[in-house]
Amino acid sequence: MEEFLIGMRDCYCTVNLDQEEVFRTKIVEKSLCPFYGEDFYCEIPRSFRHLSFYIFDRDVFRRDSSIGKVAVKKEDLQKYHGKDTWFQLQPVSADSEVQGKVHLELRLSEVITDSGVISHKLATRVLECQGLPIVNGQCDPYAAVSLLGPSRSEAKKTKVKRKTNNPQFEEVFYFEVTRPLSYTKRQFDVEEEDVDKLALRVDLWNASNLKFGDEFLGGVRVPLRVLGQAGVHDAWYFLQPRENGGKSVKVDELGSLRLNIVYTEDHVFPSEHYTPLRDLLLHSANVEPVSASTAHTLGEVCREKQEAAIPLVRLFLHYGKIVPFISAIAHAEINRTQDPNTIFRGNSLTSKCIDETMKLAGMHYLQVTLKPIIDEICTEHKPCEIDPVKLKESENLETNRENLRHYVDRIFNVITTSGVRCPTVMCDIFFSLRESAATRFQVDQDVRYTAVSSFIFLRFFAPAILSPNLFHLRPHHPDPATSRTLTLISKTIQTLGSLAKSKSANFKESYMAAFYDYFNEQKYADAVKNFLDLISTSGKWDQKSIETPIMLKEGFMIKRAQGRNRFGMKNFKKRWFRLTNHEFTYHRTKGEGALCSIPIENILAVERLEEESFKMKNMFQVIQPERALYIQANNCVEARDWIDILTKVSQCNRKRLSTYHPSAYLNGHWLCCKLSADTAPGCTPCTGGLPANIQLDVDGDRETERIYSLFSTYMTKLIKMQEACGSKSVYDGPEQEEYSTFVIDDPQETYKTLKQIISAVQTLEQQHTKYKRDKFKKTKIGSQEHPIGDKSFQCYIRQQSESSTYSI
């Protein structure tokens, strides 16, 4: 971030969907140019208008004040996709912070007065709003309606709707638009110049008990010319900021924020549309040579191997074909490797696919193995600096070495004794790597270990220790001192796992080489080999229960009291929730005893709760044999995270439900199906358990659509690869430079595959073009799905004009 304002700042940044905060960075202290370097990834579980980033400053009294924001409209996200971009910070004001939409109906009618004069009345119906912001934990909205024009300032208000951000108003207001017309004139007519001078203003407010007055939630201005000849207008509008509502701050004084936004949005067709491309992909492991397969080709044409690896791994995991696919591409890569010391050292498709598989299938394994000790290190803050140059005056070098040695020993032991918990799918892949490497390099006795350790230690455990926040082991980056400790531990663990012949020589720093002498004992090498033998034994080991409870997730949420019939806000309490691999508990506050404990085996399902149940967003339910516990998370992303992890830890329960009630049981019946028995079976199928060794629920069609999008993006490379196949087939000399980047072992088989890929992609392209064309024809601006916004009003007027032009 670039310098802003005057004086040193303690700043943090939040990521928001509209006004809902979904992520917060660490605080960077005493800096005018804070660097955050944090990655945040999430599936977006709802519609939104803006992706916003707010910069806050925390003062000495721990009070937060906003410095500025960056708001990117949803339709503009593709402009910045995958690019490092500097955004100018904009001022933040209450009047500019709006979200939601309002449904209005306007009707202009003729009225004959007692004196026989014709005048016009405007009937304005305020029907409802959706998605209003929550202000200071509440939303008690009302609407103020006024008619704007020369010498007009009439204002009328709806009733206040308590505790809802989706209010149903259904109120009508009448405004006189006095225009004497000839009594005998039969056709309704209003002079355009008069209409242009009038507009309706609808503002939404939050009724506040605070002395500062009510808070502005957003408003719309509707020119009466939208009524047209029919005199009727029924439409949804996006709420807009108040005019001239921004602070009078020079924008260039606020600074700027550097962001790299990666946003993908795909339209997924019904499954049968993807059959040709999906069949080609799933057949990849059986193609000889595998370099001629569809999946391998995707890796060849993508700019980054990671782009191809993510959807490929998810697709193959979904269909249970990840092990044969990775085995095939790994075997081919090993056969191309000349030196056993360089095995899997590059960022190949094989390496990226195994990395992605470990992240998806091994995340739970990583948490139960490393999270307790990582939490301890981050909490204790023991000094572990062993570089004499960086040592503080108050620290003792020998004490620091002992602290670091203690941590390394602890982490080394939890890793090398965790083999029985390694997911089966990872064991099967490691077994394949070990066998291929041992066959290819029969003279090197250690290659069967290094082939596996290059992934499990170098690409799995060591990075997780180094950056625990990226692997969901910690919520944020550790502080600088703790980060340094984790760096030293990670380097040592990486070297221990590498089984290098001369380990001390692996370190450039003399202080690290000296420290490593502590571990120059055969017992460490034996422990690594035993662990690697165990996890590469092709799934013969079952996961076993862990005696010590491992804390998986915790945090404040709001719960509804269990077992009470009468509903009221007093029934909702803020509690500290804690999930381990043994139980799910809640407490009055952090550190206190549990008020309630739910054994994991008693969790029958974890599902979302419909908002209509309690007029509250981000709610979910933990269903038990006797009752359901209703919980509200702090935001939509956190709700999804809790549902995911609770589902993961309970997925193997024998009594898991197949159906559930998506709404609450209130006032003697289920709101969803209206059945009166509180023990009535569920009316909706559960979202489904997850595969036992893969902690992931994948939509195979969505991943195939993502792969189609990549092929479509890189179509020119597919065609160039076809040309390379033709060149190799007819020319046996040195390879042309423009084709040298492609791996083509069999030109004829590769050309055949490319032809099939291009045909499948072009077919899907035609279907997408037809879908977009049909969608555009059916799009009605002003509908609930496409509300009128600040830029779409002229489009709406044009659409109305066109519809009237062609009507008979």
C-alpha cells in the first residue's frame, strides 16, 4: 500500500461483499506503507454488487476509524482478473455505504374534482426491500417517499419494520399532480415538459434510538417520465448513495491499495452437455502415451500449470480417478528425468496436481497433526533466534537454541507418528511414486524415499509450518518474531525430511549448519524412513481415532436457546463455540467451561437454515437426535466454513440423516412443510455426506465447465500445438523453436486428441453463444433479477421505448 495521510498508522484491511465483511488482514503497526501479503480465497455463496476493500486505522485506545476504500463493481472484476493493480482509495461516508434493492409500483390516474376539473394523482406503492445493510447489529427500516419538482417537497413515511433487512411494506401513498385538462378529452395525456420536471424520491432509513438520529440506508430517484403512455410503472431498483453524500477529502491524500483479484464466474449447463469433453478428460489415464491425453494437453496450453491442475484434480477426485491419472503423468515424468536428485523439482503438471490433491484431501490431516503445536508456538512467543547478528541484547543464544530445538523435536515427532492418519488417496499416490522411481533408478536405494519426501515434507508440511495462515492453521500471518521462528523450524524439518547425504552442507548460513548438528543422529533418518514407508503402502492403513482432542475451529457466534417454544430476541445469545475432533461445544466466553457439549457422533446433519425462519441471515443448524441447534455466523463465508468443517468431522457417523427440515419448528409446526409433529421426518434431501478420504464436495459439471473455459481461452495454443504435431510428423530434424515448449511424444495420437478437444470446445462455445443470446432476449431490466441501477436507467427507458414501438 502506498503512503497516505500524515503520521504513522496501525492499519488493517478488510474484504467485503457489499458491506458484509468476510475477511480481515493482520494489523501492520507503525507504517505509512503497510505490506499485507495475505491471500484470501472463498467461494462466493450469494449475489453481490461490489467487492470492496476497506483500510482501517486502529488508535492507542483500540478504536478503529476508516481511512478509505476500494469498491469494484461485479461487472468490472474481469478487467482486473489476475493482474497486480493499484487502486486509488476513495473516501468512506455513511451516506455512500448502501446496498440492497427496493420494489416500487407507480400509477398515474385521472381524478375528477368536485368542481369538474380533471387532475392527476400519483399512487406510489412501496412493496418490499431486499438485502438492506445491518447497522450496528440491527436493521429497523422504514421508507420515506416524496415527490420532487418545482415547489414540491411532500414527504410521507411507511411504518417501521423491526428486526429485518428484507422488509415487506405493502403501503400506498398518494400525491396530487394537478394539471387541468379538458373534461371532454378522452385520451389520458400529460405534457412531457411537465413530467420531466417531476420525480419520485424513495429513501430507506434505519430507525435508531441513538441521539445521532436515523441512519441512511440508500435511496432511489425515479423520474415520472418512466410512466410513459400507459401511466403505470412496476420495477425493482438498486438503492443508490445519497447525492453529495461523500466527505470533502482530496482523493489523492488517501493513498492507494495494490490488489491482485482473481474472479471466475461460469454458467454451468446440465450434465449431458459436458459428456464429450468429460469423457475425453476421464479417459486420460488410459491414453498411450499419456502426453497425448486431453488432461495433459490442458497442462501444455495453459500459461500456468496451476490453472490446469486445480479443475483437473477436483474433477478426477469427484469421479474417483485421481490416483490412476497422477500415476500415469508421474510415471511419464520420472521416465523423462535423467538425474534422481532432480526428481519432481520443477513446477510440472504432475507436481501441481499432487500439490492440489494434498491440499484438498489432506487439509483435515494437516490440521489434526500440526494445528495444536502451531497454536502453541504462536501463543508462547518464546525467543528462538539463533543468528548471532539478529540476536537481541536481552536474549541468550543457548537458550534460544534450546527453545528452537524443543519445537523442532515436537513437530518432527507429531509428523513422523502421524502416518496412520494420512488419507488413503495420498497413500495410494505415494505408493505409485515410490514404485515408479525405484523402477527407473534401481541403483539409487534412497530414491524411493526422496520421491515421496519431496512432496510430503517439501510441499506439504514445510510450507504449512512456514505460512500457517495459507493452510487454515491460523487466521492471520504470525507476528514477525513468531514468523521467524516458524521459518527456522520449517527449514530444519525440510532438511530432516529430505534425507540428504550431507545435511549440514544444505544450509548457506553457518548458524543453521551448527544448529543442525543436534539432529545428526541415525534415529532421525530412521524415523523419516519408517514414516515414508508407512504412508506409501497403498492404503493398507485405516485412520484411527486420536486420543488427545484436537481443536479444529473456534469463535464467537449467536445461538438460539434449545428447547424453548416461545420465540423472542432474548432467546438468542452470543456464545464462544469450539470444535474438536471429539465434540462441538459452546461457552459463555473463551476459556470458561462448556455450557453445552455435543459429541461428534451425535451430529446427524449440518445444513443451512432458511432466512425466513427467524428473519436472520447466515444461519445454519446442527441436527442432533433430540433437537436442532440453530446458529448464526458472523458472515456468509464464515457460515460456509463452519458448515464444511462440521460436516467433515461428522461425515462417517453411521446415523447421518438423508433428509432434513430447511426451516425451523415454530409455533407448533415446521415452517417448511407445515407438519405439526416435531419428530416428523425431513422434507428435503440432505446436501450429502463427503467421501471418507476426500474432504471435499465437488460439482463435476462445474469443473468441466472451468476446463472448457481454459481450452477456449487458449484456443490459439491448441491450434499451434496441432501445427507442431504436423511439423514433427513430416520433419525429423531439429525441432522448431516456436514448437519446443510442447511435450509431444506421439504426434499422430496427440493430433487426434487435439482434434477431438477442439470439436468438443466449439460445440460448447455454440451452446454458450445461444444461451447468452436467449438470456439477453429474456432479460427484463427492472425485474427482481435485474434491478434498475444508476447505469441501467437509460437502458430501461430504451427497452420501454422499443417495446411500445413494436406493440400493436
